[in-house]
Amino acid sequence: MATQQSRSAARLMMAPAVILLLGWMLVPLIMTLYFSFKRYLPLRGGDLGWVGFENYVRFVTSSAFWPSVQATLIIVGGVLLITIILGVLLAILLDQPMWGQGIVRILVIAPFFVMPTVSALVWKNMFMDPVNGLFAHLWQFFGLTPVEWLSQASLTSIIMIVSWQWLPFATLILLTAIQSLDSEQLEAAEMDGAPVISRFGYIILPHLSRAITIVVLIQTIFLLSVFAEIFVTTQGSFGTRTLTYLIYQRVLESQNIGLGSAGGIYAVILANILAIFLMRIVGKNLDA
């Protein structure tokens, strides 16, 4: 049993880290909130005073706001769908005994450690280039016209690039969950004559529900701020301008700190709405 003295000592030792973490989180948020109520143009007059909620109204009523929210949600939903489906299949495959199993697992997980900028450049120049890309040569081999991926299928291209990066993470989490499954359940179901699909639907998939929940929660948090892949490939053109990229354009390209800060607050609100929704709807699996 911990005494009152030991609890006080533990709180005292944790206090510096907690204060540093709160400062790291709250200071940028407070500064963003502060600038969102001001007209601040660094290269065009500097601080021009308080404007109240004008920045919020201008940002949400701009013609680019709702398309950017739509693009953000499409990318998040598309990447989650691909990574969860393929992650489950890859996890089941990697759980099977095979020659060179360790090497195969390392190769599957490796893309997660590649920088987003590097992976976007690789996909842009090696795979999706309409003249010299791998996909262009593949299309020509079958007698088809090469697709200009980054202009004709821009959102699909971004989803493919980001999915390639996040698939190893989903696979690793789901593989760990599969390895914790009691093999006796599968053996008993197999002895009873249950087909493969039934064993997957009634034993494996329910067991993976918590792991899938964790993948959805963590990936959603990071996918809402996808930026590097868009900056390197399309630069927000062809319907790929997400909310994060729109904020970047308002702050750095237009040099309107107040308007960009208002967009940042909207991004925080959107992230919290999605987080609450996921915790209440999907997160129930954690208590099951």
C-alpha cells in the first residue's frame, strides 16, 4: 500500500514533466487563439488590431473551406478502409509459418519508417510519372493510355501514398493481436468442420475488434494533419487541398496570421468532434 508520503513524492517527481507537457500543448494553442482575434499581416502592416470573430467568419465562409473539409474526410476514410482491410489480410498471412518469416515481416513494416516527404517523392517520380513511371509502363504494356495520376486521380493518388505509409502500422498492431489469439479455439472450430470464412468471422474478427479500434483512433489523429504528401505531389491542386493545407496557404502564402489561426482553431474543433465520435461509437469495443 502506498502511503500519503510516497504519493506526494511521486506527484512531486512527476510535476516537472507534467508542467512541461502542458506548456508544450497549451502555449501554442493559446497563441493561436490570441492571433485568431487579430488582423495580423507580418509583411503588410503588422498588427492591425482586434477584429473579433471576423477571421472565423471569413475562413468558414470562404469557397475553399467546405471542399477542404470534404477532402480531409475522404482521405481519412479512404486510408482507414484500405489499411484496416489489407492490414487484417497481411496480419493473417504473416502469422502463418513460412520460410524467411522474420525477413518478410521486416520488409512489410519498413515503409512506416520512411519519411513522408521521401515516400511522396518516390511515388510521384517512380510510380505515378505519366511518362517514365512504373504505372505508365505497365499501362502501355497492356495497350492502355497511361493515367496522369496526380491530375486525373489526385485524391486516389494521395490515398494510395498515405495508405502505403500507414499499412505497416496497422499490420503490426493486428499481427500482435492475432498472435495473442488462443490457438485451441481455432483448432476446435476446425475439428468441428467450421469453414475458413466462419472461423474468420466468428473467432478471428471479434478478437481483432479492440486492435482495429486502436488502429482507427491513432491513425485518425495523425491523418487529420496530412500535409507533406500533398505539398510534394499536388500542392493542393485538383481537389486535394485539405484543411491543414488550406491553413498553410492562409498563413505562409497569404501571410495572414489571424485568418490562418482561425483555421487552426477550426481544425482543433474538427479533430475533437471526430475524437469524441470515435471514442463513443468505436471505442466501446475497448470495454467489451
